[in-house]
Amino acid sequence: MELQRRDEIGVLLIDGPNTNAIDQDFIDDINSLLHEAEDDTSLRALVITSAHPKIFCPGLNLKALVGLPYDRLFEFAGNLTGMVRNEFSFSKPQVVAVNGHAIAGGCLVAMGADYRFMARGKSRIGVLEIDVALPVALGGMAVLEYVMGRRNVEKAIYSGGLYFPEEALDIGMVDELVEPEDLLDRAVEKARFLGSKPAVAFKRDKQYLRAAVIDWIEAKEARHLKEWVDCWFSKEAQEALGKVVEQLGSK
């Protein structure tokens, strides 16, 4: 992964070795670059996009995670929730440019921003965890509800559906659609606009707006992590996850 600079705007390019699938290295890299961008006083705003033209983030790296013992998966689940919380609480303006598929955990990576662009076309976005017998991670669910409203989140979670750009716009999962060739420039333009606001006021406004969600995640996290990992190791989820990994191995 890489943090590029366009004058006062940082551009975080997601470029993982497994086509951006989320594993511990992915989490470590995202967290490191978020901290770097936040600490860099020369940067007034951040854009997150993918170095891969058709994939923003496909979700968890199941090949790496299936087979981990309980304690290691519990640790990973906590780190995953921590990454979602870190992005959601990023103090500077943050814009996401979804330039490809954003699935399950990849959808949650997009949700933490202050504004979400998505490229027009055939890419899809959504949370399909229910179809592999898993709940949406608690932090991710809280962030989804903040962005989309509870009823739209219920529809998205219960359906396990993946939405085309126009559908994602209709339910508030993204804020604006852009032609693929214009996507990054529009995201940088929006980041530059938000970054032009007085930084102290923006930081405090964002902190106040999002504090209840962050506090709720932290208050519920310990119990939720155990519940999530217990679901992962349920017979139903293990069978579903095993089938997905088998399908991935055949590609």
C-alpha cells in the first residue's frame, strides 16, 4: 500500500498482495497509513481508493483465516473492528473512491469516510455475511447504520445482496456516482473542498457527530467479539466458509 500526495491531499492506494483481501497485513498497513496521514500536518484531507481497477476490496482473506484456532481468530476479529473504528474516527476529511467491487469487509472499509463516490458500471457493493452464517461485525454494523439509517441497513444485511452503483446510491450506501475515468479526480476535488474548511472546527464537528457510535462500539466490543467468533466456529458457518474457500481454490 502507498500514501501518495496531491499537494495538500493524501491518496491512500489500497494494494494488497491478495487482490486487497483483508488479513492481518492488510489491517496493519491501513492502520499505519491512516496514522501517517493523520499525523502529517501538511495534509488537510485523505482519499482512499484501490490500485486495482476492478476491485476495491473483496472482503476477508478466507484462505488465510479458515483454519486459525479460536484465540488467533478472536485477536484478528478485534483488530478488524479496530481498523473500522480507526477509519471512522479519522479526524481529517476523508473521501472514498470505490473503483471496483467492495464486498463484505470491503464494503465496511468504504463506509468510514465522510463522502463516498462509486464508479458507474458493473462493480457491486454490499454485505453478504449472512449467507455464510456470520453476522456483520459490530463496529461495521454501527457504522453502516450511521451512514444509511437503520431500515436500509436491515434490508442490506438481511438480503445479503450485492448492489450495483445505482442501487447503492438509492439506499444511501454511496453518495455520488462518477464515470470511472473521472472518479479519482472528483474524489480529490471533494477532499480538497472539505479540507479547505477550518481544520479545528471540522475535527470537533466530526468528533461530536460520531462520538455516540464510537462509544457504543467500545462498550459492546468485548461481548460482541466472542459472539462473532462463536458464530465463525459454528457448524453452519464452517461448512459455508469451507465451500467458499474450495471455490476460491478452484479459480
